[in-house]
Amino acid sequence: MKLQSKIIDIINENIPDNININAELIMDIYKNEDRLLWAMDIGGSYILRNNWTESDPKILWGTYIKLTEVEDSFRTEKHDLGMQPIFHQKPHRTHAHILVCFPALTMWRTLQLWMKASGLGIAPRKLIEELRGLKSLDVLLPMRDKILRLRMVATPTKELQVLLQRLKIPLPNKPKKIENVVEKMA
């Protein structure tokens, strides 16, 4: 009875004041024992429902995981670039979107494989968050005929040093001369 009165209240709240409706809600609630037993039997299982003709569960699961990775890379690309969802109306815009998303997916998968080979799991988002602690600075030194640009890298924390060693990424221990830099346009 409490559930019925809550449902009737929700219905009445969403009906405009100028409409007068007197309705009675009749509801039968029963427990489906077969469904309950089935739910208890599959506890802890992941059920994948699809329309694919493949019958090998390992292939199905692998394909599903790859699909989720593609979707995750699109979310990463859009989040990191500050992009909003776009509903493309013209084919050339759809192709341009794919042109941006495909390299993002390729970089994401490369980072996953690199991490896996280094024994760091396969969670690139976590790695990217950790690497944000790495700071660099460009120092501009005016000279007679040009400006000398030196890139300095701050000493990382101990944890970040271990991570960089596992990934085999050496940091420069002295300033690096940077050339061919495109100037910012105002």
C-alpha cells in the first residue's frame, strides 16, 4: 500500500493543475521463485548479451573488451582535448572526427602495451595522472642574434622516479637546447 500511494503521488505531482484525473492504481506484486534462483546461481558472473554469431566465449569476451577500450579511448581523447560530444551532419566532419579519434586510440593502445611490457598493468589513465607530477620549464636566454631556449626538467619524486625507470624513460640531467620552436600567435 505504501508503494501504491507513492506512485499515485508521483503521478499527481506530474499532472498539470488544469487537468483533473481521478485514477485508482491496482498493482499485484509477487516473487518469481525461478527468477530468484537463477539470479542466485549466476551471482558473480558477468552476462554479455549480443547479436554476434561467434560461439567461443573467449573470443566474444576479447572482442567486448576491445570495444570498451575503443570507447574509453574516445572518452579520453574528448576529455583531454576538452571536446564536447558532436553530432555530425556532414560526412567530411565525421571523417575529420575519426581522423582525430583513431590516433588517440592508437596512442592509448600503445601506452597500454608499453605499460604491460613494463609490468605496470594496463591502466593508462592512472599513468597519465602520475606523470602529471613531472614538471618542465623552458628558459629563454636572449643572445645577440637569436634567443636560446633551454628546457629544464624538475627532479621528480621518488615514486615518479621509480615509475620512469620501469618505463625506461631517462630524464635529462642537464638543460636541453630546443630549436625550431613555433612562436605563439597573438
